[in-house]
Amino acid sequence: MKICRITYKGEVQGVGFRWTAQRISRLFDVTGWVRNLSSGEVELTAAGDEREVRAFLQAIRESELGVGISGELEAWAETETGFEGFSIRY
């Protein structure tokens, strides 16, 4: 199982990013969370089979959110556990 922490830059706050990411997560076998950062960026953590996580992240890029994303910073690691569901953190 893999875990990816990704920071999205650009016009990613105030556009429904967190709710849309949570909605998209339901289409994939991933767990994790998404939250706004005080810097104006959005941080997302997703865990699951690497192919599922990559497909989930690609679906975010291809969604209506993609036009506002100007940059991404990804960090991958191995994990033995996931999270319970996919949630929005405040």
C-alpha cells in the first residue's frame, strides 16, 4: 500500500476543491483527507494501491479543479495502514 501527500498550488481555495476531491474519492478505492493551508494551498493525503491513488489524483487533475491548479508537490511513501474513509479536515 502506498501513501501520497500532495500540495496543490494555484487557485485552489474558495472553489470547492475539498468537497470535489471528497466526491471524486468515492469513485476510487482510496482513503485519506484534504484540507486548506494558511498559505492558500490545498494539502491532500491519499492511501491505497498505488494505481488507485494515481488514478484518483489524475481524476482530480482532469476534473473542473484542474484549471485552477498551477503546481503540485508530491511525496510518496510505503504504508501498512490507511485511513477511515476520505474526509475534509479543517
